[in-house]
Amino acid sequence: MSSSRQLAAIMFTDIVGYTALMGRDEQKAFELLDKNRRIQKPIIEQFNGRWIKELGDGVLAQFNSAYDAVQCGVKIQQVARQELESHLRIGIHLGDITNEDNDVFGDGVNVASRIQGIADPGGIYISESVEKAIRNRADITTKYLGEAELKNVDYPVKVFAIQGAGFPMPVFKPKSRKTKRKKVILSLAIFVILAIGGWFIIKKTSKADNASIESLVVLPIANLTGSEEHNYIVAGVHDALITELSHINSLRVISRTSANGYAKSNKSLSAIAKELNVDAIIESSILRADDSIRLNVQLIRIFPNEDHVWADIFDHSLREMLPMISNVTKAITKKIRIVLSPEEEELIVTKKEVDPEIYKLYLRGKYHLQKYNPKDFQEGIKFLNEVIEKDPTFALAYATLSIGYGDLAHLPSAPQDAFPRAKALAVKALELDNTLVEAHTAVAESNLYHDFNFKKSETAFRTAMSIDSNFAPAVTNYGWFLDLFGKKTEAERYLRKAADLDPLAPVYRAWLAWWYWVEKEFDKGIAEAKRVLEMNPGFSVAEMVLGGLYVQTGKIEEGIALTKKAAAANPGLIWAVGWAYAKAGRIDEAKALVDKIEKTPFNAFSLVVIYSELGDKEEAMKWAKVTYDIRHIFTPWLTTGFYAESIMKDPRFVELLKPIIDSLP
């Protein structure tokens, strides 16, 4: 038996997820193994390497040059990304080995094997000895990760990750022996504390260590494609991932608007988690985005300690984007041990492929709609209508348009046909796919605010929230629905839930403050309105609400000033100024204001409120009829008494709103 010792570069490769695949589909696993072998052998030979052997789904190879080994690893990963359905991990170390009967042994082999085991899927990790050997090579970039404790290696190993196009962001955080010593000291300290009666600390720590993940935020995806032209695709993937995770009712998922608030934030992950009151954070990046994308995803549990729970890489063409999102969602739910109901399983079932060009148009349309301004709204409509023209069966386009028109219908300048358009588009979307929460929500809102068909509205709201209990538009509007029917406790719960689901979107917390105002819980309303304005100075709805609350609590001048400021930014809120004047007893100023308001259907609701507060029943009734005829979104709430108290018992008013009143309990 002959043996020899030498310095050599050892490369270990491994197929990620091979064992699980073998359990699911043995034949497919063997086919993958054969394909992996046919890819790697010629590349190893190309870079002057020696194929030593296969170890299950792993490959062991030897090189005389560290540079050759790294180049070989890079080439293998490049080819594997294109030809293998699974990712590879690669570890490389330069050290002493023993050659014996065409096999290799020694510390160098062990270190390479252990480095491979901690590498990212799709990545290459190398030891310090390799990094030193290639340090002056301009074509290779590395990133230092720190010192790692490796099993059966009695010294810390400095680990580096190969960087560049197509390689994942490193997610591994090696723990040094210094950290280990700190842990030992800490453990001894805990032992001492226990010895003097501190048993409760262990009990509390044990509970925290096993903390489950019940809430999370998907932070904005980093666009690493090198082009801002791909922003709409990156935003689309982000939105789709949030939507898919939101189907899981046992998981609270922060809405897109609030998640986007951290797009350029320098805050730590723990600070973000604390602000949003979530257990975990998903960070991700897209490395390329033409007709194919590479999505790097990592799940980080923040409390009780920051812990990288899971990471993976997903390579798919744009055609496979929807199936990819389903696969990511399934992987996350499995990792955090959420048991899906049959209904949830059905909702996140792997989606069908889509035409990449049509999907790009869809993502562009949605991207513009979500900017919430008139110019972008028109751009969004244009792209989405083009999608429908090219593919009349693309349900998402109809659903997104429906929610867009629903948003438009809430604006003071909304066209009268905004809700009917939203409903027609939603109905078409549901004919094609009845699992779209946006479409069910659009139907519910149209029945509530425009058609006054409350039975159908409630059915649609409940269906929407059974599909996605985290969809803030459905949750908050259902809160207003419950308020209309006098179910105050439930209304508050849903309005507050929407504010918690999307804590950085000012509108939901402003509506909660508005509700407290109507319910005469002035202190709570003031606190919520101030909270909105601290984060979003100048937000008109919050200014209007705070102004009204100040008037109600005796801060007349401050209150009127705030309502005037709000109305200057949002003319649909002019009613609050007249109401404030009249409520404060400044009748002449209220009359002067109402005389200046243009007497058009656009201002009908404002005129009802001001004339009613002034006690002018004839004018209030006149404009109440116009408000009803144009189906202003606040028409049903005229029945509550807050907006039109002086005409509540007028027989003409009762007759006008009879279809609504008869539907109320």
C-alpha cells in the first residue's frame, strides 16, 4: 500500500436537497445524480483537476493549484445554474493531504468537506489558505465572512465566499471560538444564578428559544440586476410573495405599503421588527431579470435572538414566476412548521406558467397603479388593458384593474362610474379565477358603497378574508361595514387590525382615528391621528380628523386651522371646515363658506353636512338627494346621525334612505 503527502487544493461539491428528492422520487434523484456527474467530470478535467470519487450526491476532486480549483468551481456553478434543477454547494481548501491507493485523506480533505457544508446553495466558500493563493487574481472577487468552527477541526478557519454575477449573497454567519468561550462563561453565570434561586430565568429563556414565527415582513427586494429598468419586475416579485404568504391565516404578514417604507432604511433588522411588531423578516434579492430571474431568499427570526432560519436560491424564467412564488411560500411554511388547512393548500398550489411578455406588461401596469397619482393611474390602465387585449383569460389583470378603480372611487374627484367599472372587472376576474382576493374585495366595496346591497357585500368581504386574512383593504372596509350595522366592538377590531397589518400606510390608522371621532372616543382619536402625523406630516385625512377632534374638545382655533389645511390639500374635505365653524358657533363664517362652495354634485356631501350642522333642513335635504343619486361613498353613513343630525327624523330623509334604513338592524 503506497502513500504520499503533499499540499493540494481539495474541492467538495454537494447537491442541495438531494436526500429529500430521493425520498420523494427515487428515479428522478438517480437521473439528477447522473446529470451532475456528466456536468462535473469534464469541467474538473478542463481545469487540470483529478476526479477522486463520489460520496453519495457529493463529489471530491483534487487540484495542484488553488486558482484552478476556484475557476473549476465557478464554471461548475455556472453550468449547473443552467442545466441542473437543483443547486450545488461547493467548498475548497488548500492544505496537507495524503494520497493513498487513488484516494485522499487528511486535514485538508476534512476542512474542505466542512466548508462545503456551510456554503450557501449556489455558492462557493473557500478557506483563508485558498484566498491567499488567489488574492492577486483580478478576475475573482471574495467576501470575508469570519472565523468558523468546523466539526472535527480543532482550530478556527477563516471563511470567504466567492462573489460575482449569479452568486448568492452570503447568509452564513460563522461563530468563532471567542463566541463559544463567551457562551461557556454565560452558561456558568446562569448556573450560578440558578444555584441561588434564579430558576425562573431558564424557564423564560427556554420558552423564548422555542418561540414560533407568527408574524413577518417581506422587506423590499434588492435589485441587483444592474438596471433600474427591472424595478417593475422586482416590485412585482415582492408584491406576489407578500400576496402568497398572506393566504396563510395563522400568519400575520405586513402589507406591501409598510414593507416598502424600509426600501432605503439603514435601520437594523431588530429595529424594523420592533417597529412592525413582527417575529421574523424575509430579506431577498434578484440578481438578474430579463426573461429569467434568480431570487435569493433568507428568513431571519429576530426574537428572542437574531437567527438565520432558512435560505435558498430560486432560478426560474419569467414564464415560471408564479410557480416560483408558490414554491418559495411552501418552503417557508414548511420551515416555520405551519400546518396549512386544505383551503390554504389549494390557494398556494403551484400556479400555471404565464407568457413572459404579457406578464411584463401586467407588472408594469400594477407598478404604475400602485403609485396612486392620476398620471400613473392612466399609465397603469393602459398597460393592463393591453394585457387583457393580448390575453382575455389573464384573471390577475382584471382583478388589479378592479382594485385600482375601487381606490379611485374613494377619491373626491372620482368619476361616478368608478365603482361600477370596478365591479364589472372584478366579476370577470372571478369568472376566470375565484381565488383572487382583490376581485372579491372590489365586489364587496361596490355593493357596500355604491349598490347598497349589504347582504352581498358581507358575503364578498367574508370570502375575501377567508382567502387572505391579511389583505388590509378588505379588513378595513369590512370594519366600516360593521360600523354601519352598529357592531362597534367588531368594527374597532377590524379597523385596528388593518392599521397593524399596514402600519406605515397612513390611511388605515387615519380611518381608525376617524372612527374614534365619530364614536366620541376623543382621546383615542387624538392619539391615533397624532401618531399618523408624526410619521406622515401633512396627511390630509389625519389633519382633518385631528382638527375635528380639537374642535370637539375645545381647541377651536387649532382645530379649524387643521381642517382648513386639510381641505386645501384635499377639496373633498371642505365639509369639515364648515362643520367646524358651525360646531364652534361661528355661524356667519360657516354661512360665508357654504355660499362660496360651488353647488355641484362633486360637493353634494359637503353641502349636506354643513347645511345640516347649520340647521338649514331644506338645503340639507336638497343635497342629501343629490348625494344619494350620485351614490357618494358616504351615503349609507348619513343614517348614523353624525353627518346629518338635524334631518335624521325628517320624513323626506327617511323616505330617501329607506332602501338603506330597511337593511339596517
